[in-house]
Amino acid sequence: MDKAQLSKIEKGLRQLKREQIPILAEILKASSDELMTLWLADQIYAVVKDEKLANEAMQVAEKSNNLKKAQK
């Protein structure tokens, strides 16, 4: 990753790629899981931010996720 790309990420003009998160976590000496959680939250928000039923949809998705985990 070059300086220009990092600058765009810092300014919110570009998203990190999933595979960059563990590398960034190592550089920052941060939790990879915490950074991945924040990255996933940003991805979800980008999809639902303008949706009237965003909260309801996220609740349904959470229930579905919990059901699938329980079935395993």
C-alpha cells in the first residue's frame, strides 16, 4: 500500500480491502478481530444507510445468523 492509497483510506475516500485488515492490525499492533468487526460494520452500513427498514432488516439478519450458528 502506498502513501496515496493510505491517505485516501484515512480521508474516507477509499475502503480497505478485507485482506488488508490483518496487515494493518499487525502494523498498528491492534486486534485483527476488532478491526474486522469495524470493517464489517462499515460494509453493512454502506448497504443499509438509506433504507427505511434498515434496523428491522439488521435484526432479522442477526436472528438468522444466530439460528444458523445454533444449527451447526
